[in-house]
Amino acid sequence: MGDVILRMENIDKVFGSAYALRNINFELELGEVHALLGENGAGKSTLIKILGGIYQPNGGRILINGTEVKMTDIGEARAHGIGIIHQEIVLVPYLTVAENIFLGREPKTKLGLVDKKKMNAEASRMVSGLGLDIDVTTVLENLTIAQQQMVEIVKASSFNVKILVMDEPTSSLSDEEVEKLFDTIERLKNDGVSIIYISHRMEELFRISDRVTVIRDGTYVGTKITKETNAGELVAMMVGRTLESFYTRTYNEPGEAVLEVKNLCREGVFKDVSFAVHAGEILGFSGLVGSGRSEIMTAIFGADEYDSGEIYLNGKKIKNKNPMQAIDRGISLVPEDRKKQGLVLVNSCSFNMVLSSLKYVMNGILKSKKKISKLYGEYGEKMRIKAASPEIEVGSLSGGNQQKVVLGKWLATRPRVLILDEPTRGVDVGAKQEIYTIINDLAKEGLAIIMVSSELPEIINMCDRVCVVHNGNIAACLEHGELTQEIIMHYATGGEGNEG
């Protein structure tokens, strides 16, 4: 490192009369992993879109290897060796790996036909060059999300990439897949590729990055050498204040059992699952991705079937044939993917808020605008949603505010049991703290809460008890005083212990 390959100086971007970026500075050195950190809405995506030629800046300049360049479009950025791996996969699912890598620039035979043999051979060479074991003739949709992401990296590298942007690359990956990604990043660094790494996960930044630049409200805050800073300092730079207590939890004596699950089974997915969650309790579910945690919850919610076992709500045996029955009985589920399962992104905040609780806003066969406004006002305030208007498109909000709308939507059904599946995935630290406070308040009010999470600090600091799932079985049920990352991972990876 030491040679500056990219310098963005005094970058401004204005939308209408509002500044999205003002006087932003950022630089990247050869072979460096430079993290870009900031709350949702801070301007990270806008800055990256300027670098990628999607937006044109209103002020400032970009220098590549000391020479000023104009990123007039995506092609121009690509010509300068810039590749961007977006959080959402942007490949074609029904094409093969090789066809995706060479899409729009397929090698041709002398007759002008696509030379599939050459294309597959070249794609195989690229894939193996990054140490990956992927069959390039496989149709993309048959790969895991992690493998698809690796294909995106290969595709970007095939354009002779010199600067690679990774936007939340681990948001949908298991721990094992994250390790493979980090190995790939190390290979890219050794090949002289410089990486801009965007993530909300502090532990990743301290492991993978060399420097961290923080932006807040569209302005440059500062740059720190990673090994010379700490999470507290970075959080303070991000939000403009110190988060004295990041995790908000008041531990109360739990009440009566609200939901009891006994010997729940679904062949090939989970087996003999038994647990109970009490009023005012937060019961955590931890385990590796693919362990069956989410599938247990969707079965309880009636979204998936189960083969045997019993479910009791306030002592009464129930079986939810569909989610509507679960909602009517007082069980709500905040899904892990808010964009695909939780929201209608092109509709308004108020539309989404009342979507699961229409019975409370109807006047006969028509929806009451007055009732909708009252319900949105109540839960919008409870969730601390920051939106210019109830009628603004929910897809235009930050990730944290979108998640609050989803929470509000399900709380508006007035549940007795609230299941939260990855409740803070893809939201910044400021929004996380707000969501933790909301969850704590709900538990204090006596709501029975189940929290499924891949983030061990979240599980340890927010839960009264934790069920650890391994291969569809509850490997252990741990009390709050027993919780450490080492113990949870011991059971999550198949270590022996006592079932719940």
C-alpha cells in the first residue's frame, strides 16, 4: 500500500435544492481494503453511484492514479477498472454462470455464433483463479446466494477490475460463506485490486479493512486507520454522539407461558422441537444459517406445514393452517427479508402499516381514511418512524425506517406473540439502537417475543434465554447467565449438550 489509486475530492451532489453530498473526500490506496461507514441515508450509496458513473457530481473531482477523470456513465467507470458488487444480486438467474460472466460480450466463432466451448473454458479459468469451486455450466438460480455473489466478483474481475466496491456483501451469508468471501478478498488484494467495503458489521470491518472513512448526513467526518481505532469511536463519528448503552434491555420476571411448542417435526427440516416463551420474555433462537431456525417459525405461523407435534397458545391447543389464522389468534411474524416478504415497496408507508390489520380500519366494505391515519399515527410514533409523510413511498425510506414500518405493521395486529426473524439485518447502528429500545419496551409491556438472529452480540445482550438450533434440532437452551459467543457456537456447530 501507499500508492493512491483513487482520490475523490470535495464531491458535491444536489437533488433539487437538497444536498445529498457536500464536500466529501475519499481516497483508496493500491491493494487496500478501505471501509466506508455511515448510517443509512448518510450518502454512501450516492458517493458510490458517482464513482460508478450512475450519477454526475455537482462539484469536486475524481482522480485515478493522479489523473482527473469524468465518470460519464457505467461504461466509462468500467473502462477505468471500477466494478461494483451491489447488495442485491443483479445477474440473470436463468443463464449459466459462464453466460452471466460474458453477457453482452460473448466470444464468437468464425461463423459469428457464440463459442460456448471457449466461453466455458475462459469462465472456468477465471473462477479457479479466485480459488472457487463452481461449475460454470450451472444455471445461476441453482447456486446459493453466496456462490452467486462470488460469480458477481468473477464477472467484475473479468473487466480487468482495479477498484472493486462491495456493498453489504455478507448480509445473506453464513459464517462459513463469510470466511470464503474473506479468502477471496485476500486473493484480490494480493493481485493488486483495491476494495471499497461497505458494511454495518463492525466485527467485519476490524477484521478485513485497513482504513475506515466515516460520512454523516452527506458530509465527510474523518478517516481512521482500523487498527488504531475502536467500535465506540467509529459509532460516535457515525451518529454524532456516544452510544452509552447500545443494547437496551430491562430484565423482568417473565409471566405465564404464552406459546408452547411440543415435539414439532417436519421431515428433513426440523425434528422434536420443544420450547415455551412467556409473557414479557425475549426468547432467542441462534444457530448457523440453514439450521432450521426460520423454518420452525414459519411452521408456527402457518406459512409452512409440519408433520407432527403440538402448539399451545395460552394453554389452548391450536394449529394454524395459514398466516391469517395465526394473525387472528395473536401470533405475528416479522420476516427476515423485509423487501421481499415484509413490504410492498412501491406503496406508501400508511398502506403498508395497515396491510395486516385491515379489520381495524374498515367502515363496512370501505377503508376509513380517518382510522388509517389514526392507526398510522399511533404506530408510526411508537416505532419512531422518520418519514416526510404517511403517503411517501416506503421504498424511499432508509433500511432502518423500512424495518420500523414492518414492525409497526405487525404490532398493529395486536399480537400476544411476536416473532422477529433477523430484526436488525441491514440497518445502521443508530437504527439498531432504536429498534432494541422498541423491543425492550414491548417486552416490558408483557409481549412474548421470539428473536431469531445471526448476530451473536444481539442474541446475548437482548435475550432472557436462547435456544441453539443445529441441523433442525434444539441442541441446547441456555439461560441468560450462561450466554457467551463461544458456548453458543459450540452448540451451533454440533457440540454436545442438553436439549432445552
